[in-house]
Amino acid sequence: MQLDQPFQLKDAPIDVLSIGELLIDMISDSYLNLIDNNKFRAYFGGSPANICMNVNRLGAKSKLVSAVGDDVLGDFLIEHLNKQSVNTELIQRSSQSTSMVVLNKSKETPIPIFYRGSDYQIKLTDQLSKSIKQTKIIHFSSWPLSKYESRKVVYEIIKLAKQENVLIGFDPNYHSELWDNPVEGIEIMKEMIGKADIVKPSEDDAERLFGPDTAENQIDKFHQLGCPTVLMTLGKDGAIVSLDRKKTYYKTMAKQIIDTTGAGDAFWSGFYTGITLGETVEKALTIGFLASAYKLQFTGAVVELPHYRDLLVSEINV
């Protein structure tokens, strides 16, 4: 794979099938710590859901695979998706409560507190199997890996996806709090990295998995596990893109940072949009960086991203 070439993807009606958590983000309204500030606002949340919404806004086609509770919060999330013209036919309902994450507003990497219920109740239905066969890329978060019930489903989905020549993207965002056995969790995460075609770790993600090291060495560890494409974000210092161990360095395009929540999701969304619509890897990366920079100007995980072509034209104004 070269930067000046597009990814070779199958022809399919769904560009991105995003699988994982759909939940409530409770975000504080100030940068004070949680003890000093007790005012919060509920936002639509969940990284795979954010990616799905962003991809649609940027101009590609996505579907979301998640499970929410059969409660008012689940109703709120599905209604929000419907209002955004996101297909909800693969959203499953569970008797367990809708999951929630509490976040402090932050200009750095936010520290989440997790309240889990329905997010790991995903089942491999006939309808989901059909959609897997009709997609170009399947994106996974780490959430469904952290519980045995949903981890089994993830492995079944990957087996089917490989048979259908579907590209696998994985967000290696490891949080020990999500796992019943954190040590086992790290090994499962590493195994999943080896099954993925693309991963996008932050420096924090890499350190949680491998311990402290340089960004370059951390990237090599992802490659050693078997993943050919590693996109490592470095916050204000930009990113390193490594294709089959050949590293390229990029500066950040962000000019204003109001809230970092969802910036990584915006990058994923822009990159996926670019490669599924036939742009070169270089152009897809630019779309990802611009989408992330645009999102950083606003509070909350999801914003009204413009079409990716408009984003490219307005690059100097991001």
C-alpha cells in the first residue's frame, strides 16, 4: 500500500459497518474536576455510533450495529439516530439498561467513568450477517471485546468478514475498567490487533497496551502483532502514519481546541470516507485530519460535519 494509491476494496452498497457501543455521554459543563463541578449535560455517545453519524455527514454510507436498553434512554438514542437519517435496523434492544459514560470536559484526553448495561448484548442475527456481506469496511471498538458474550459475536463477525473480503478496522482504545480480567484483556486486545487491517491508536492507547516507549517503537509493536496499517495520533503534535512499517509524519491541522471528546472518531470517519469513496490514502488522511480539526472547535462527541469535498475546499478555515 502506497500513500498515492487508493485502498483496494470490494464493491458493496454499505461503505462502513460500525460495531460497538451506543450510549449516553454525560459531559460536565466546565473544565473543573468532577468534585468541584456537578453540572452535566447528556449527549448522544458511543464511538461506533459517532463514526456512523460522521461518515454519513461526510458523504459515505454507514450502518450501526449496537444494543441499547428497552428504556427511555434507548428510545432517546434511537430517535436521535432517526432524526439524523441514520439507518437503525441493526440496533438491537435489551432488557438491561442503556449504557452510560460520565466525562469531564477536557482539552486533553478525557478520563471516563463507565456504567454498562446493554452495550454487550449484541447478537449475530441473519439480518446482521446479510449486512456484513454487503459492506466494504467493518469497524470495531474495544467495548464488545471486553465481555465474553459480545466477544464471541465479534469473532464470528470477523470470520464471516474475512470470507467476504471485508476490510477490518479496529480502535485499540483499552480501558482496564471495562474488563473483568484486565491482564487477560490486554492479551485479547493484542490478538484483535493481529486480526485487523487498520488500527488507530493514540499514544495513551499504546502505553496502556505496551507500557511507555517512543511513538515509533509503539507503532512497530502494532505491526509485529500483524496489523499492516497503523495510524498513531499524537495530539497537538500531529500523527504518524505507518504503511507496512514505512512511517510518514504529519502536523496537526487543529487551530482551536474547545473539547477533545470525539476527535478520534472524527478522524476515523474522515479516513474511512476517503478510502471507501476511492480517494488515495494521502487524500483520505487529509480528510481525517480536517474532520478532527473541525470537531475540536465544539463541545460534544459529534458535530455537524460538512460533506468531505466542502471540508477539503475550506481547509484554510478549519
